[in-house]
Amino acid sequence: SRDIFCEIIARGDPEEIVHADEHTIAFLDISPLQFGHLLVVPRRHVVTLDELRANELAPLFGVVQRAVVAVQEVLGAEGAFVANNNIVSQSVPHLHVHVVPRRKGDGLRGFSWPRHSYGGDDPIDRYRRLLRDALA
């Protein structure tokens, strides 16, 4: 199934693409949170992070890491926000990692999502155990 990111990959327009290698491309988000907001995308069409092959992880996140350094060095950002949405809030059904330049006072409020309390040892221990077992 093709999506807008597959189309960008297929076009291969050097004017549009910021970085391209064998596994990955990066390009500017057309509706950025901050100027310089990059999307880093695997060339192979996958929808979610869990569909990525083990040998594709390092190439993708290597570019993400280099993009974080780049937005700080060449755009003067003080830091970067790195994010990936899997299914929920995923606007394009093709895996993509956002690299957003950040500066103090830039107006981005980080996560304005409500925080919760586990409310005691039993719930937090239960979640720890469930996830520890799942990751073992």
C-alpha cells in the first residue's frame, strides 16, 4: 500500500529530500512544529516500529541521532524532541520518526497529557511485573 511517504521515496527529488541512504530518507515536515522539523523514514514500507527488521533499526535511528546533532549545530537549537507514534496519532501509515528542534521558550509545551499516580505499591508492582515478564 502506497502513502505520501512512499511517493516521496519514489520521486527521490533531491530538492525535497534532506538525507538519503540505502535504508532511510529524511525530509522536512510540511506542517512543522518548529522550522527544521524533520521526518526520518525507512525506505521499506512498514507502518509501525514493531514491523521494522532488526537490521533496519540501527540505520534508521543512526540518522535520527545525526539529525538531533544537526538541528542543534546548524539551526542553533538547544535540544530536540524525538517522537514516533504507533497507530494512535499516526497521521501517515508509514513509520516515521519526528526530530523537532527545541529552544527554551519555543512555545511547545512538551506533553500536555494528564499525568497519573499509581496510587500505591500494588499497582506499580503489577505493571512492573507484567512488563518485566513481557520483555524477558
